[in-house]
Amino acid sequence: MLLRKIFPAMASKEERAGLGLDALGLFLAGLINTFLAFLVAVFVLGPGIVAQQPDLLQRAAWIAENTLRWQGGWLFWFAVTLSFAWSYFALGHHLRPAPPWPALAIGVALIAAAVDIVGVLVNLIVLPELAHALTGTSIGGDPVLLAVFQSMESLATALVNVTAFGLYSVAGLLLLPAVFATPNYPRWLAWLGAAEWGIAALATALLVFAPDLATGPLLVSFALYAPWVWGSAVWLLRRKPVN
């Protein structure tokens, strides 16, 4: 506030630069999470994930034979996690701050990112080590190592695909009151956000109680995310800085 009163032109430039940076964060989040993450999951992680290879031993063998590719895919997942978490801050602190729903949403998103990173580290470090150990055992694999590999794989999936995603969905729902309460935020965009996070919440519930039914809502949620954050980025670029 003091800077704005004494040097209004400088303050305006700084605020516009801040809006531009936040808009860039939203554009990157949409690109990375809706498009690049899907491509990495399908074409890089490939047969190392349950969705493409249901046989545990074959998944482990593939990870052992393609360790650098597998680890490269999970290293990229840090960009997925960080850009997703950043998007909550990039939009949230431009919304109506009272009641403090945006601050709460940002806090929940940070917790989700922390959970996500733990799961990513399990995939990045622990699973390749176990996969190499399994490939060095007898045909059929050591039962103990098989159980440990499956447990670590299940833990990583629970952290990344269920817990973190569920917390991100809660954070998105927490943004909605502020989205609808912000006077100049486009109403069609607010309803698009409501659809996005409502479907994401449904997908989370299905992941917990009926995983076989979760694929459709998940795909719809991912498809809606990019248009919502990109529309929000355009809104930021077109609006005037708020005092």
C-alpha cells in the first residue's frame, strides 16, 4: 500500500508483472496436468503401471529393464505436482479474501503436494530397487520381495492417485465460494470450475469405494481442468490490479 501511494507507476508495473506471472503459472498448470502428464503416463511410464500391465512380475521386470525411463517419468511428476499446487495460489490470492476460503484452499493444496511428493519418491527410488532385487531371484520371484513390492506399489498409488488427488479436489471445492463471491470473475467460468471440482470429488469417492468406475470421471475432470485454469489466466490478464 505504501509503495502504491508513493510510486503509483512503479506499483502498477509490479502488480501487472505479478498478474502476468500468475497467469503464466495457470497456463503451465493446464498444459502440464491435462496434456503432458497424460502423455508421460501412457508413453513413458508405460508397462510399469497397473493400468497398462496387470501382471506384477512383468511390471517389475519392465521397471528393472527401463529404470532410467521410469525414473525420468517420475522426475517429470515433480513438475506436475508443483504446477498443480502453484495454480491454487496463482488464482486464489486474486479472489475475494473474506471469508478466507482461498487461504484455506491454498493450505490444503500444499498438504496435497507434500503427500504427492512422498508417493513420487516411492515410485522414483523404492520401486526400482525392489524391481532389480526381484529380477535377481528365482523364476516366479521371492514371495517376500513380491509382497514388499506390491505393498510399496500400493502405497505409492494410494498417496499419488487417491490421497493427494482427493486433497487437491477438496482444495478446489474450497476455492468455489470465493470464485462465486468475486464480482468480476466470469460466471460461466465459475460454473466450469464447479463442474471440474464436483466431478473430481466424485472421482475421488469412486477411487476409494469403486475403483473400476473411476476412470470416466477422472478423464472428464482432467479434460475440464485446462479450460478452467486457462480461462482464469485470461481473466487475470484482462482485469485491473486490485488494491
